[in-house]
Amino acid sequence: MSKSKEPKVSLVGAGPGSSDLITLRGYKTLQKADIILYDALVSTELLKEFDHIPNIYVGKRCGEHSFTQDDINRLIVDNAYQYGHVVRLKGGDPFVFGRGSEEMDYVESFGIPVDIVPGLSSSIAVPASQGIPVTRRGLSSSFWVMTATKRDGTFSEDLSLAAQSSATMVILMGTRRLLDIANIVGQYRSDNTPLAIIQNGTMKKESCITTLLKDTKSIVNNIDLSQPGIIVIGEVVAEHPSFFEEEIQRALFSHR
């Protein structure tokens, strides 16, 4: 540690999960870090490559909020003054539901320079890893990315608005409200609309369950509610390699 170092902060997107999906710029920035503050969704394998650099876990997960956002903001600034170059390592992309802009504004209010290193967002990369495109000619010409609920726990108005469109819906942090989400979307879309829920995206234990909107209830017991997941709703889900095979199995089972 050198007190002569000028404080500096880099907000780095670690990508969707797998350690090798961080950008080259992000990796090089980590190599130059004096200390790393990392989130819950950052790959442990990636962190092992930089275990010679001091690091602090500042993750926030449902039911395990060890730090408030205000705590994290202060830690970034305090460590920048103490160590020099702080890399704030965040899952996905810092500016896609990562509160990166809030952290940037806070740090810059102290006159500390902030460098932004974009990351591969899980909202696109995780469906792609399962062979599900968020757009496809003739099926979907656009997509909505949203969180399931707002800060007060109520559903975002965007959920209903997106359901009324023909766009692919990508819903983050909605696993625990899957049935409620399906019920809302079902008010506007066909019961036969394909749906997928992907957990541990791009990781070794990645799982993907596909179904139809009307059959969402049948898959709830197969979901690990302790793990975050991404919900994809739209015709593009039928592009998943096993979608039609699973539909045949469900049809046969329902007629037994």
C-alpha cells in the first residue's frame, strides 16, 4: 500500500458469470488494481486469479444484504484514499441494473476520477448461451429488459406495457415472483407463449427450463429459489434446442 498514490476508481463489468466472459479491457484493469470491491455474482474463479490483490466482498443478495448502497459508496471512496486504484467489480454490466451510475456520481462528488469498463450483460448473454436469441427476423424485432419489481416491492408498470407488445421480455430478479409474472403477462399474451427460466447462466451448473405460459405452475417446484435467474418470455424461446422435445413430453404426460 502506498499513501502517495492518487485515488482512482474503475467500475468494471465482470460479465454474466463465467470467468472467461469478462472483457479484455476489464481483465487488464483488474491487473492494475490496488484493491478490488466485488459483488455477489462475480465469478470466484476470476477472483482467484487476483488473490494477490486485497479484495472486499460488498455483495447484496435477497435476504443477505450485508451492505447498504450508502455503505458501498463510502467504502469505494475510503479505499480509494487509502489504497489508490479501486476496481469496483460488478456482475454483468455496471449500468444495467447495477447502480453503477449512482456509484459514479458519488465518487466523482469527491473529485475522484472514475473509469467505466462495460461488461457483457446477462440480459443478452445468458439467453444466448442457451441458444435463445432476444431478437429474430419474423419472430421478434425488439426486446425489453426489466426487473420484476420496484423498490417498494410492487410490479413495474413496464411489465404490463411489455406484455402488450410483441417484443421479447427479459426479466431479471423475478424468480420468486414467477407465477405472478406469468399471470400478468397472460392477461395480454396467448397461453401458448413460450417461457424460459435460466439459472446460473454461463456457469457449469447452468440450467434452463422451458414451458408455455399456461404451464408455468408445473415448473415452479423445479426452480431453486435460492439462486437468481433470468426469465425470458416470447416466441424466441421456441428456438431453444429442447423446447419442442419438452413440449411433447408435457403433452404426453398431460394425457396419461
